Amino acid sequence: MTDEQVQKIVEELSIQHFNRPFIHQAYFNSRLKTTGGRYLLNSHHIELNKKMYDHFGMEELRGIILHELCHYHLHLLGRGYKHQDPDFKQLLNQVGAPRFCSRIEEVKKKAASAVHVYHCINCNQLYRRKRKMDVKKYCCSICGGSIELVCN
């Protein structure tokens, strides 16, 4: 889906659900990671997360657009446009927009997922670390003995 198609969808949903035109720009922002979209207060533009459309489809994108249009129209009317405002909550219910979007559970690969296990030679105190440590530089916090690597 292109930005021009998104613009057209936003304009149609604005007329259909709010009976008001959307006269600013709506487009995908590839930098958005944790949110479905955002309404920009200064420019009045709406940015949408392309990953949400790719992952969940048109119905999820439609809900995100309606949510952002609630912010847009309430802000332009000078009414409460923030999430905690009663005007905003009421308008969300009227148009059937979700309060929150679905979450994309991404599998993050950790480079430092290996656990290095060390122990004290004297008292056998165990130390688990994500990063390797220099055993010559550190000593046991319990007895002050030498530390050695058990496994990585």
C-alpha cells in the first residue's frame, strides 16, 4: 500500500465516520516501532506504522486511522483530544475505534544471551554473568578468594 492510497482511505473514513474532511496529510512512517500511529499536533499530519498493516491487515489499520482521526478532529475543534479526556473516550466509542492497537511480538535475538558461570575457589560462591569478566581483576565478594570460569 502506498502513501497515496493511505491518504485516500483516511479522507474517506473521515467523511464517513466524522462528517468532516481530512485536509492534511496521512502517510506511513517506517521509524515507528511501538505505536500504531500518531497525530502530530503542530502540522496536523497523521503518521502510520506500515508494520501494523503488513502484520495485521486492513482491519487493524482502519482502527488505527479512526483512533488518530479522533485526536485530529477533537484537536481542531478545541476539545479534549488526549487519551484521558472524556471527549476523546466518548468519540472513540461512537466511531468504534480501539483505544489501543494490537502488539507485534517480535523475537529479539540477543547477542549476549550466553550466560557465563564463575565460582569462587575457596567458598564455591556462584556468579552468573551475561558478559565475560577478567578473573584476574576480580575476587569473591564473600571471602575474597580467587574466581574461576566454570562454563560459558
